[in-house]
Amino acid sequence: MPGKSYHHVRSAALSGVRGLVLEIEVSLLAGLPHFEIAGSGGRMIRDSRDRVRAAIVNSGYKFPRNHVIASCAPLALPRQGRAFDLPLALALLAAAGQIIHGGSGTEAAYLGELSLDGRIRPVQGLLGRLLALRDAGITSVAGPLENQGEASFLEGMDYEGLSDLKEAVRHFSGIRKRQRQPEKIKLQAFTPSSGIMDRIVDQEEGLRACLIAAAGWHPLLLMGSPGSGKTLLANGMRALLPPPDQAESLELLSIRGGSGAFGEGLGEGICRPFRQTHHNLTVSALVGGGILPLAGECTLAHRGILFLDELTEAQPRVLDALRQPLESKSVYLARAGARLCLPADFLLVAACSPCRCGNLLEAGPLCRCPDTAVRRHLGRISGPLYDRFDLVTLLTRPRLDADCQSRSGVERSMREAVGEAWQVQRERAGALGKTNFHNSSLDMTEAAHPRLISPQALEFAYGLARSARLTARSFHAILRVARTIADLAHRELVSPEDIAEATHYKAPMPGPPAGT
């Protein structure tokens, strides 16, 4: 049995953007003075030895002159950051007999980075850590005072803000006067209204494709000439998505906190993310990675839109890294010291020109790109990635005449239609016992079920697939998109007309101009 020279304190690590419960253990052994951190704690945890020693001494306590062994259990969990300074210092002082735990300290977990003079600095990703502790049944946590605002978003958690090591010792010993807890902040979710869709003229097909993509969470590729409104359509899609619910809002906040951007844009509330990247991004920036793996754009766009403009200018190997997240809705990173699973359920929207000059789809002999240049340009989008776009729409420049007028209320009506379609899909998924309710997650058996599609429509779809020599993935995508079209029309069964429209939006890759 462990004696007085042993003590442990509970804490939480950050693995990617999710928290993991840890136990910080300290034992004092006979021998020459030495401070050792056992296991594969990593350089950051090993560097905490000097910080903890200085904080203890400068706070008026004595650092034990023993052979000190500290450990984080379980050892196999990945650990990031410096949030373990405070629990390590408390466990060390308790093992040395300088402090005695009592009161709330028997059940509380501790988090915080220590400065050399004993002040407690804020930690990154506090909300994700608190969620992990709450799931483990630990509802009393003490940590940095500056993180108290972040903790106030979480219900069912008793968080005590501390400013320095002396306050932490009093809290640990149960003699600190309990501070008044701030009121819990209710998350306010909203959808930003831009009015972009009201200003788009002569692009009915593009508006319809955006509506279907937002209603069913279908990956969308907008291909068209420069000035056809591709970027404008993509930016307007953010206003079509319903606001996140309470669980999604907490998830989004924990991702923000884990990536170091918790407070950005919280003045009005929380909305679904819209991430627009530059075409020279790397694989690590897109899907995540690094020595200490960090979340990439796929995770930062979770529950929102990831917009890749100028798709054909990105490196093919970077684009192909999207294939696995699009299928599994997650990013799996394997490193020598860590294996992470990051959430990546995003709506992919991409835009590109059909050729270098951009005039391939325009009427008349405007495009002068040779055959090889067109093939080289479009060849940067691999066939498997192109196949994963449920919707591909080809756009031309809008007409410039007096008949093309903007219309008010378009964005509002589209947002209402998307909200109604999501509600229908939620009810259907609830009957099937599924957590992911979007039509894009329907498997082949569900999409072709007699309760969702009429026999005539299914036979019509098989005929189109055979004549067009579609892949199984493309055929499946047509059934999913047709289901969304039927939901927008409030139809219980998919009709042949829905199949025909879905097939129209599964356009093949454009070819080079004739005569080249």
C-alpha cells in the first residue's frame, strides 16, 4: 500500500481537440535528490520540472530533498501543453507532507500552467478537458482564473478559478473561502445573414445546386468561367445552414479552444464555421498533423463549410487527402507517440475554372486553350476525388441586361427550405436509429429502400447508370441527391423527375474544346 510519500491528483490532457482524463502521481523515495518524470511524458512535461520547482520555492514552500518520481497515468495517452504543472506541484507537496488535502480537494481535478513565481496561467482547450472530466463523473475542477469564462458555458460543472499556487493549496486543503460562482452562460447560436443570395442574378442553376447541397449536406463543385459567381455562391451558402444546437455548439467551442481560437467571434454568439483556404496549403494544414498533432482545416470546418477556391491550383496530393475525411467524417493521424481521431464532418464546397483561360464553357470560340492544356488543368482533380462530389454544376457568365434584376427574399426562402428539409431528415434518422441524419450519410440499402424511392424511379436510375457507365459511388450519390430533392418538394417517395435532376447535377468532367 502506498505510504505518506505518495500522492496522486486528477487532471485532463488534450488529445487533438478532445480531452482525456489523467492521473498525476508523485512518489518520494530514499536516495540522492533528483526529480524524474517517468514514462513517455515528452519534452514539454519534462521541462515542467524546473517550472514546478521554481514555483514551489517562490511560493514559500520547500522542495523535497528526495528522489522524486512523477508519472502521468495511463502512460500511453498523448499529452500536450503545460496544463499539468499545477496538479504536479500539488501532488508533490502532498506527498512531502507539506499540505494535507481535504474538503473539495478530495474530489476535484486540477489544471493549470505555473509561472516561475507561482502564478497560474491559462490553458488551451479547457472546454474539451472539462467535457472529458464530466463524462468521467468528475464535476469539481479548479484551474486558471482566466479560463473561468470558458468554463461558464458548460452545465453540470463546478469550476473554481485560481490565481496562484497559494490559492490552489488553500483550495486543495479545503480552507479557502469558496468564491461566488459566476452564472452559467447559455450558448446563443445564430445563422449570419448576408443577403448574398438576393444579389445573385441569372444563376438559377447555381442557386438550385447550393440549395440542394445545403439541404442534404452534399459535397458541391462549382465549375465555371471567371465572373460567373462561383465564390459569391459559396460564400452565400453559410447563410442557408440552420444554427447549431446545444450539443453542436459545445463541440464547436471545444474545437476552437483546442486550436487556440476560443474567443474569436463570440460577441454575437456561435455560428457554423466557414473556412476558406488558400490554394497553396499543405496536407498538414488541410487534415492536421505535426510533431504535436494539431487540427487542420477539415476539423476547424467541422459542422460547417470548408470552401476550397481555385481547386485546380492546389497540389493533387493535397486534394487527394480529402478523400478519406469525406467518407469517414473523421481524420485519423498516427504518429510515433500518438494516435488521434479528429472530427471532420464538414460540407465541402469547391470552385474552379474549366481551363486556364476560363472560357471553355462559354459560347463561341472564346477558349483558345490547347487540348493538352485543358487536360493538364483538369487533371489536377483526380477521378476518385471528382467522383466524391455529389453535385457538380457548370456555370457560365450571367447576362448583362435590364431583365437581370436582384430579388429580395431569396436567401430567406432558401434558408427556410433547408431548415424544413433538415427536420424531415432528423425525423427519418430517428426512426432508423441513426445519429447522422443528413441524406449524404444514407447507405445504398437505405437510399434504395422502397419506403424512400418508387420502383419506377429506381428502375429509371438503373437505366441511366447503365447508359452513362456510372461508377457505383456516382450511382449512390444520385440516389442520395434525389432523396434531398424529394425532401425539398415534400415528397415521401423519390420520383423519376428527382432522379433526372440529380443526374443532371452529376456532370462528367468537361472535355477540351472542339477542333483542338
